[in-house]
Amino acid sequence: MKYALQLGKFFGIKVQIHWSFLILLSWIVISNVRSGSGTVQTLWSILFVLTIFLCVTLHEFGHALAAKRFGIKTKDITLLPIGGLARLESIPEKPREELIVAIAGPLVNIAIVLLLYPLIHFTTDITSTISSLTSITSQNFLFNLMFINLWLAIFNLIPAFPMDGGRVLRALLAFRLERHKATAIAARIGQMLAVGFIFLGFFSNPFLVLIGLFIFLGAQGETEYTQAKSMLKGYTVNDVIMKQYQTLSPNDTIKEAVALLLNGQSKSFLVIDNEQVLGTLNRDEIIKALSSEGENSSINHVMNKEIVALKAETPLEDAWQIIQQHKMLMPVYSYNQLIGTLDTENILEFIMIKNAESK
Ligand SMILES: [Zn+2]
């Protein structure tokens, strides 16, 4: 993710914080100043938010370390003002594994609650109430932290995608059903809940409307993704490969790339020299280069040098996952011989065709 500050590497996983986090911190300072709190009070509020985000990070590590047990790596963990995001390289598809990975996050928050509870019992005045961010003090700090962790656990266990609870529900259903059917049912339940939230939100808290919309869209995305994936089962990259593709040479100019773009159907091209793929160039990159570098600049300077190659025999489901992550044109090889290309559009067309055939 761009514009993120690296915090370090723990258990081999990069942890970073998004710049928009600064907005959250300034908002806390501003709202403290506006409510007339002093410096000490403001510092307590900031410390409180930072501690919450430490708990969110631990929640994400719950997922990441559980996934590691099943051989799934986590690329990085990013902290956003709305919460954390652990980017797992793939989602485990065995119900038992998905269940463990999904529930590990909320379990971390429950563990924190259980750890804090005895401390609060002895040190805090039990009459403490839930405080707003402008009234965190040394007396109510732990109590509020425990409450937030309880809330994080419950919120994440709402049985709807994209929450952890949605995955828990799907995993439980998938013990008895096919995965895409389990997903469809879990998504339907989640969407009914979402409609409930939206409806309730109109009469009480507008924040609930937002959560409802977020869940509704999440459920839809998950169903489409899983359905698409189930259609790809049994096929390989070779079945959808584009055998006719257009290429550019690194010494060609942007002008030549523009001509190629206007003359044909292709929107992205391989840059090849001596039968060696050196990079790719797509429509957006060509347009961008045209305005920033001018039409006589060479392709070599502007091409995307990151190359993700596929093998012809790779299962299409795996290729779909890779393409979702990289969203770019990929060269396809068979026995080290370049035989064609593949991009998102090829797979989407294939899914559309299969979809039409199955109706
Ligand atoms: Zn989670």
C-alpha cells in the first residue's frame, strides 16, 4: 500500500501504518482542545487510541499467525483509521482451517478482555462508565480498553462478510455443503443482517446505515468471487490463454505504442527483446507517459518492469487469485517457451461464457 509508514517486521510480517492515521490523531487533538481539555487529558486520549490500535494489530496477528500454521504467508499488516488489514496470500479453503484463521482475530480481543478484567477489578472504581475520547483518565483507561476489546470481538463476529464472523459462518456451513453454496447462504444471511442494520440506523444511529452498506457490498463481492472461482475449477491457464498478442520493443517510442493502441483491440502489450519479456505496458501507462514524457520517449523508460509469469498448466483458480492481486498482463510459458498472455479480461470473459452456458 502506498503512503504507509513502515513500523517494522514482526514474525517476518511487515507492519505499516497508513498516513490517514495522522488525520485521526489530529482529530483527537482538535476535539480535546475544543472541549477545553488540557495537555495531560489530550495525551491520555492519544495514548488510548494508540493502545486500541495495538490491540487491532494483535487481532491481525491472530489471523496471520493462525494462517502461518497452515503454510499461508501474510504479505503485510496495514493499520488504517477504520481498523487493521492483514493481507494473506490466500484464504484457506478447508473449512477447519478457514474457521481457525477467521476466529483467531476475535479470540485475541477476548484474551485481552480476560487479561484486563482482573486488573480492573482491583484497581478501578467499578462505577466507571464508558467514556468518550475527551474524558479518558488514568482511572478509567483500562476499563475503557476492556470495553473496546469486547466491542471489537463482537463487531468482528457479526456473521456477515467482510467481517470475520462471515468467514466463521461460511466455514461452519462448508463442513456440510460445497464451498460456493456455503458462501451464497452465508452472504444471504449477512445481507439480511445488513438490511436490518440500515433500517435500524435510519431510526437511531446513521453510523449503523454505513456499517449496513459496508456489509451489504462485502457480501456481494464475496459471493461473486467464490462463484467465479467455482466456475474456474478444472480448467488451466492453457484454456483461456490469448495466443495472439501484440508486442513492443524496449527501443520503440510512445508514439508507436499509441499507434498500436489505436489500431488494434489490445489494451496491454508485452515488451520483448530477443524473445525475452522485459516488461508490460498498458493503456493507462501509455496515456500517462504520453503526457508526462512526450511521444518520442522510449518504452524502456516507462514500461512496468514487474513481470508476473504464469505456466500454461497452472490451475485457472490459482491464476485468478494471482491476477486479482496484480491486475496486469501476464506472459504465459510452456516448457520455458512463451506461448501467450493472460489478463483479467480473458478470465472475466471465460466466466461470462461459463455463466451463460450453465443457465
Ligand atoms: Zn479480523
